[in-house]
Amino acid sequence: MTTLSQLRTFQTVARLNSFSRAAQELHLTQPAVSAQIGALESALRIRLFERNGKTITLTEPGRIALAGAQIGSFGYRITNL
């Protein structure tokens, strides 16, 4: 099951291009951010990010998921929650 917390974490990682900086902004540990992204990837059955050492980039399915995550089913931005 996908949670709003996972979607918010995903948006933050994508915006900052960093699991560590997202963790700082969200007041979480880096392993907690990684776990939320891993759980979201498992729930969606897609890989959201390509990981190459310390560099991450959105995959094409990740870009599509990000576009969907930015507008919730009620027509508001999830980042405004």
C-alpha cells in the first residue's frame, strides 16, 4: 500500500536529487528515506531512481510517477499537505 508519506518522500528525493538532503529536509534518517523509497518501488513494481554510487536520477517510470504524485486524486498538490 502506498502512503502519503512515501509520496512526499519520493517528491522530496526527486526535487533534491539526494536521499541524504531529503532526509535532512524531512527530519528523517537516510535509511528511513531509503526504506520508504524501496517500499514505494515495491508497491508500484517499478524502479523510480537509477542509483550510480552517490548519483541518482529518475527513471522514465519515475518521471511518470512523479507527475502523478504531484497532483493528488482530489486535485491538490501533495506537497501542500
